[in-house]
Amino acid sequence: MEYKINFSWDDEAGVWIAQSDDIPGLVLEGGSLDALIERVRFAAPELIELNKSPAINSFYFSVERHEKVLA
């Protein structure tokens, strides 16, 4: 089973946010993308097991960051 995890930058809060429609309960935030990916590596398998979801074959990461342009 492949699980998609979305990473997005919240400019207002100044943090990265990770969430997934495929993994119920996965909502994490972190100050750096690298640190957040590391947290997801540990949290996702635990949540998958707790939700009794199919075993992990792979993760698919989607990363978005939108910059505000001041005119």
C-alpha cells in the first residue's frame, strides 16, 4: 500500500504542516521540513498500525510552499 503525505508551509504560523487523507490522525507541524519528515517517519507507521490499515509499501510525499509577493 502506498500512503500519500502532504507537506505545506503555513506562512502565518511560520511552520510546516504534514497531513494525510490516507492515514487517519496524521497531523503534525514543525519548524523545519527535515525535522517534520523525521517525525512523520516515526508517527506514520504507528498510526497505520493503530488504524489497522494495510502494511506500508511506500510513502509518497507532496511538498508545497507558496511565497507571498508584496507589491
